Amino acid sequence: MLDFVYYPVSAVLWFWHRVFGSVLGPDNGFAWALAVIFLVFTLRLLLIKPFVSQIRSQLAMKRLQPQIKAVQKKYSGDRARQAAEMRKLQQEHGFNPLMGCLPLLAQGPVFIGLLHVLRSFNRTGTGFGHLGMTAQENANTANYVFSAADVQSFLDARLFGAPISAAVNSSREVLEAFGPFGGVPSVWSIAFVAVPLMIVAAVATHLNSRASVARQDAAALANPQTAIMNKLVLWVFPAGVLVGGPVLPVAVLLYWVSNNIWTYVQQHVVYRRIDREPVVVPEVTSVVTAPKPGAKPRRR
């Protein structure tokens, strides 16, 4: 159903595995890990321009607050007119609210696609999302753009003793499928790699959220709804990484860590450049309306 996502994601992963596999060896766990990391970097590189537009839109929105409040006050009893004036104001100043969602919307399908492609390297499990193949069937079945030989290479690869498609809570059937390819891994060997990645991902999520909160103005910080959201992104979301981490394959945790590291560096570089640019503050103007019937129009 989502083949239009799975094939491009697997193709980019295949390309980077070919690059790093030619140097480190195709069965090397680090070659596969680097392929996942550079899959993230490829996506984020393509999203640099939308990300910068998103930051500029957020700053433009902040500078338009006085005019927005004036419109809201003027048309407080007319929601339709208020919405029309808000759209007009946004168009005049080049503000596009959709740009704030584009980077996140683009990353979502890639995350889902990566999770599915990685799970599809080992389709021996049963239950929701699994095909219940035998280990032999799985090893001889292609995985989107990956050939059966690539599947066997992936099953054979280890990162500090852990298959990168295995999760801490992987079922026994899934783990046993790795048996002919480097032996059946233990839960402890997987946890040895996964738990540090979970901790780094949680800390990186917190630091990115802290950097965003630090740029909020006093008015935003004083808003009770903003305060609640800040607590969620600072503490609840990072905790969610720790809680949900055991169900995620090692490669997805690598994706999460590298994505957060890229975000942290990108935010600081982009904000530093934008902060050096001259600030043009929109002039606060009164909202012009037609005179009431019988009233003499006033000249400015």
C-alpha cells in the first residue's frame, strides 16, 4: 500500500550500503549502520530549504503579533471577516503556515518506511505486521530493492554483537532467524547497543526542545498552554523515547539519534545566520473599515 514510500527509502539505503560496503565489507555492521545514518542525512539535506523557510515563517509570525492582535480585536464578533483579514495579512508579509509543517510531514513517511523496510529483512515473526516465513524462506526472499543476497548480508551483519534490525523485545522466532547468519543473538547483546542509543536519543530530544524553548519570548512563556506544551516537549517526549525504545530496532534508534544530532547542529547554524540579518519589523497599522451609514469618512 505504501510501496511509493518503501521503494525510495530502500533505494537510498541500498545506495549508501553499497558505498560503505565497498570500503568496510558488505556484511560489516558498521557499513549498514552508516547507511542508515546517511539515509537520514540525505533526507535532511533535501529539507534544508524548507527548514529555513519554516524558521523565517515562525519569526515573521512573531513580528506580526501586534497586527494579529489588532485584527482579532477589531473583528472579534465576526469570525469569517477575522479569518479573511488574517489571510490577507499573512499574504502581505509572505507568511506561509504550511511551511512550519513540511519538514515534519516529510520525515514521517521516511521513518515509517525505514521501520517497515528494516522489519522486512526478517519476516519470520508472527502476529501483526509479520509474515511468519521460515528462516530459509526469509533468507531467500528479496526485500524491495534489496536482493536475497543483500538480505543474507544484513542478517549476518552485527553492530557490537547486535543485529541492527533486532529490538530488545524481539520475539524468539525473530532472533532464531539470525542463527545461520552469525548465530542467535541474546537479548543482552541487543540491549548493550540499544539502551545507550535510547539514552542518547532521549537526551538529544531534550536538548533540541530546550533550544527551541530558549528562543520563545516572554509573552509566549507566560501563556499557560505554551507552558504545558513546553513541559511535554522537554520531559514527556524524551521519556517516551525511553519507554518506546525497547520495541524499536537498533537501526531505527540510530535513525533517531542521527536525526536529532542533525537537528541540533542545523538549528544553531541557521539561527546564527538569521540572527545576523537586519530585522525588518512590520509597521503596526490600524485596520481600515468602511464608514458606518450616514457617517462622514475621515481623512488621514
